[in-house]
Amino acid sequence: MARYIVTRILSSLFVLFVLSVLVFSMVRIIPGDPLAAFADPANPDPAALDALRTKLGLDRPWITQYFVWLLGVLRGDFGAAITIPGSVSSLLAARLPISLTLAVLATVFGVLMGIPAGILAATRWRKPSDNIVRGTSFVLLATPPFVLGTVLILVNSLTLKLPLVGFSGAANDPLRAIGVLILPALLIGLVLAAIIARYTRGTLLDTLGQDFVRTARAKGASPGRLVGRHALRNALIPVTTVVGIELAALVGGTVVIEAVFAIPGVGSLLLTGIRSSDYPIIQATVLLIGAVYVLINFIVDLIYPLIDPRVRVHAR
């Protein structure tokens, strides 16, 4: 296991290095100039823009800029934002906890709804319960997020009346902030539950057809024991992978939801950086999202042996 963990750490660091090279190169290839916001269309001053470009180090060769930026990243310094006051590190420090809280809440909702729904569909194969789960999951996956968000806002205004003030009114109150995030987290969780339910149903149906399950059934195992002790544990490995990947994707992939509910998260920061061609914001945000992907995948790999002992044997 020690060798397995070291190998995974080294491969994760290599992936992050490659990602840093790709994102640094791509933001300079795409059209747009981060200094365009400082130019006066009526009276442009090329000398002033050149002086600012030199001050920001944008006149240096790309390879020099990359290693200067990389050394800063290794020290925890992502540089200063070009079009927004403040450092990129401070912007991420303020927004990352919001995105992480939203992602974790949504994942909890998705798991609590998706896995039981998938088990119900698999154990009631081709029965009305199975058809309802599959039909509902299809509708949730096919409906655009902003439509679901609008419907949930309308339902909330008529029933629960949860606070929807955005973070401008809840930034200094953690409990109120979580209350603001419950509804958008539930929205994301519904879509995530549909994905988890489909994977749980498929993998559990496949596991229930295995020889060891038929043997346990022949020995008189009850349906609950058959599913809970024998089949479900083996079926959870691909489901765990899906949950980990979706959790990582939610950290920076909730731009639409953040726009609908006025949530200042990492996704909205990335969108702001792209609109203004703010290189430091784009580089730091994409690298952070990639690091979250790598970290969660690493954690999922460590969870595998706990779910299935056979993986532990192969890891050795």
C-alpha cells in the first residue's frame, strides 16, 4: 500500500505540472488582452500601456513568465489580479469555501437520494418503481439547470420560504450562509442524484447476476442481506468514482447556479477572469479546480481498498 500511495502521489504531481503548462499556454493563445480594460478608446496611450505591460511582466518571454508564475504558485502566491483589485490568492480564499460548501452539500443530497433510488430500481427491476426512477432521472438530466432553479425558487416562495438573499446578506453569518446554500445545493443534488441512481441501478443489477450472489441466494440469504451485505458493497466501487468526479466538477462547474442564486463562488470568478482576459485569475482558478480533481481522485483511490478487499490485494 505504501508503494501504491507514493506512486499515486507522484502521478498526481505530474498531472498538475502538465495542467499548469497547458493552462498557462492556452490563456495566452486565446484572443483578448488583459490590458484592454485600461485603454481609453477615445484617447489611447500606447506608452502607458507598454509601461503597465512591463510592470506586470507581460513583455517577458512566455517561458520566463511561466517559471516566475510557477515559483510563486509553489510559495502559495498566485500573483495579483489585473482587472480586479487585490491578489488572486485572497480572491480564491474568499470564494473557495463557498464553492466547497455548496459542492459538499449538493453531494450529500445527491448520495442520500441517488443511492436509495438506484437500489430501489435495481431490486424492483422492470416494475413501476424501476420505471419511475429511470423516468425521473432522465427528466432531471435533460432539464437545463436554470429551468430547475427557477422552478425551485417558485416552489420555495410558496412553501419553505428559505432565504434567497445571496451572500451579500449572509457573508458574516455562517448559519445563514448555509441556509442560503441549501436550495441551490438541493438543485444540484437532484441532478447528481439522477446520475448516481442510474449508476447504482446498473452496477447493482450486474452484481446481482454474479455467481457469488446466486450462491448466497441458494444458501437462503434474505433479500435485504443479499443486497446489503453481498451485492451493494461490490457495486459501490464505480458509484464511488462517479461521486468523486462529480464532487470535483462541482467546485468550479456551477457557474449557471451561481449566477441564478447570486453566489460568489469559484465558478463565477473564473467567468469574470475569462470575460476580462485576466491571466492570473484564469490560471489560478483552472489550476485550483484541477488540483481539486486530482486530490479527490486520490482520496477515491484510497477508499477503494476499504470498500473491496480485492483492490487492497492488487495494490500490494
